[in-house]
Amino acid sequence: MAKEIDGSAGVPQFYGKELRYKREQAGLTLEALTANSFYSIALLSEVEHGNRRMPPGLAQHVDRVLGTDGFFERRCEDVRVARSKGHAAFFAGIAEAEVRARTINEWSGTLIPGLLQTPAYARAVIQATHPLDTPEEVQAKIDARQERAKLFADPKKPEYWVVLHESVIRHPLLEQAEMADQLDHIATMVHCRRVVFQVLPWNTATRPISELPLLLMDFDDEPPLLYTEGAYHGQTIDDPGLVKRYRNTYDRLRAAALPPEASLALLEKAAEEFRHGQHHP
């Protein structure tokens, strides 16, 4: 006998219970409902039991097979909006996906990525990008970035690999002492083995393929995603062919970067220079 789901325990449980009800009403097994999709039986079972949130792509597939007229896709949007406080609307879905990712690979040629930012660095970025934000709005965005970083509390998942251009390390957005703290924070994450970190040197011939930031995510039982953005827009790509091409680009950047050990040494040396006021751009 199937275990009863307590739909009152929370949002995932409520929609998971409704999903199982609709599936059983249609006379479908888990295997039948996931047929012709990228999603696994194990993921669907976890969603039904309220242990996982429903990915939007799965919601669209379920609505199509069960004929539920967009019900589950709309509920996914409700949850996304509820969780998006402090994030731009175009980024909220990525913040949601990060907690499900098995691996996250990131490249940035201009800024330290949000997952690695200290509050001081985040504040500088936000105030430069959104100068008319109120103090409350700025703080909400800082809090949202700190909340995202809690995914590193899991000692094993996700595996996070980041490549930064050397200019991101050398050109500070902060006073030197605060920039030292920011670099120390990254070094600590590396020493804790939660981050694999590489620096792409100034003189590498990779400029034609390094203009856009890249964030690539792989999952246990979902198709991979690519996200890239500008200051005021973001684009999520889930087409497998395009994601593969961008992954090849990321791999070329990673191959051109310094090895992790040399990258960490460069990072820690720069932190020391900032700390002692010895940095000269």
C-alpha cells in the first residue's frame, strides 16, 4: 500500500499529493507518466512525496500527459514568485535550480560570482548596478545571495568549479582591506574543498569566447541548463545541442586557465597585497 502523503506539511507536499492523485486517477504508473520525457521515475516519485520541488519542464510534461490545463506549471510559477524575493525575475528560476544541481560550472570575466560574494562585495555590485535601490531593497538582494550560498553547507553536493579572469582578482571593487576579505573568503572555500578554483591569466588568447559569463548546471535526473546574463537581463538555455556547445567553450577556458594550485597561490598572494596596502593596479 502506498504511503499516505501529508499535503498540509508544505507547498511541495501539497502539490505532490495532488500530482499522485491525478496520476492514479488517470490510471498511469510512474513509468508511464515519465515516458517520452527527460525526467526519471525516481524524480517523479520524490516530487509526489514532497521531497523535491517540481522542475518547470516536468510540470509542463505532466500537464500535457494528464490534461490538467497548465495547473502544475502555474503552481511552479507561484512557488518561483514566492521564492524570488531579492532576485531579479529572470534569475529566480536559476536560484531554484541550483539547490538541485549535481555540478555547477561557472566562468566570469568581470565579477566574482554571487555564490562566492561577501556581503561587502555584493553591496558594491548592487549599488553600482541599481543606484536607485532603497537600503531595504539592497539588503534584500544581499540576503538573497547569502541564502544561495547556503547550498555549500552540504559537504559533497553540488560540485562547484569556477574560473575567473585575472582582472577580477587584480581590479578591486572595494577598499583594499575589504577586497582582501573577499579573496580570503574564496580561499577558505577552496581549502574546505567546496570549490575548485582557477584563474585565467591576462595573456591567454581566449577573448573571442570569453565575453559572456557562463553558468552550467548538471542534475541527477534532469537535462542540463546553461545561464548567461548582462546587468539587466538573463537567458536560460536548455536546448541540449546549445548547452553542449557552450560547455565546450567552458572547457576551453578551463584548459587555458592556471592549474588549481597555482590559481590558489595567486589568489592568496593578491589577498596579502590588499591586506597590507601593497596592491598597485
